[in-house]
Amino acid sequence: MKRIPDARPLIAPSLLSCDFARIGEEIQAIEAAGADLLHVDVMDGHFVPNITIGPPVVAAMKAHAARPLDVHLMISDPDRYLADFAKAGADILTVHWEACAHLHRTVQAIHDLGLPAGVSVNPATPVWLLKDILGDIEMVLVMSVNPGFGGQRFIPQALEKISELRNIADDIGCTDLRIEVDGGVTAENAAEIKRAGADILVSGSAIFKSGDYAGYISALRG
């Protein structure tokens, strides 16, 4: 099975905020600037109020990418599309707790495709609900904004959720679990997010609007 890189913290620029007319150049530039993962937001207009991309665009991204594609499925009934996104080049697949009727089955399907499995929770979903799945997954993605649009402000209560999740994981022996945080992550709040227990920081508009990809990624890394 593919692995999530071992270094911590990892910086995962969200390609949702890049210039899609220059996607190949943007991927090469963000990788040269120090990106560890490339975060890909897939939205269906049903689970979240926005529509973004599907497997053909992920395949186009993969053709230019040297770093792993961290594919976040913000979609209803994700089981129908897991194989399609794996074939397109996803290196990590993350689904939402709120979208999966049979989460263990979905996680097993991701593993059967040879990929690490992540589970994401929306801001209003308590992290203790994930306790029984933590031993079966590689990553939890804590949403620190309500999913659907980039450029939103970080919800401060997410810090408590990150700390609670880290404590739960450690208490049950899941010390290798990666905690990813997505939404409103900036150079100004990155340090406190990492202190709370985050391993992977997703940042989109803050990086791509900075004018200095390498400088901003360095500031996030700390």
C-alpha cells in the first residue's frame, strides 16, 4: 500500500486555489516551493454547495505531479467513485464520515485499491465519533471551515477538536495517525494548529495569493 510521507509537519497546498489555466506550471511551481502533498478538493454540488473537478482533471494533474495527490472527496456516495479516482492517480483518498453509511466498508475498499484511507469530519461533527475507526485508517482530516468554498476564516473551535482527537488516538494506541487540518490555515495560525496536534496543514488561497510560494510554505512549516 502507498504511504503518507513520514516528515511532520507536511504542507499540502490546495490546488483549488491555483490558476487552472496554468495547472501544470502551478503544480511544478508549488512543488519547487516545497509542497509535500498536493491537496485536491473534489466537490459534487450535493454533499457541498459547489462543483469542482472529477477523475479526468485529477488524471491531468497527476501527469504533472511528482508529489502525492491527497484527494479529498466531498461527495455523496463516495464508494461509487473510489476506483475511478484511484485509477486517475490519487495517492491518498479521504472520505467524509457524514457521507458514508458503512464507513468500515468504504475504508476497506480504499485499502483494497492500495491507498491510505482518510476520514474527514465537518466542523459540527464531534471527533469522538471516529474512535472505532481510528485503528483502521491512516489519517483524519479535521475541517476548520464548512466545506465547499476556499478563502474562509478558520473556526477557532477546531483547535479543541484537534487536541481531543490527538488524545483519543494516543489513548487507544493509534500514535501513527496523521491529523490533517483544512480551512483558513495561514502563516498566522499555523503554529497553534501544530501545537494542538496537527501533522498536515492544507492551505489554499493563503499560499496561492501570497506572491511567494516558497516563503509562505516555509512560514507555515515554521
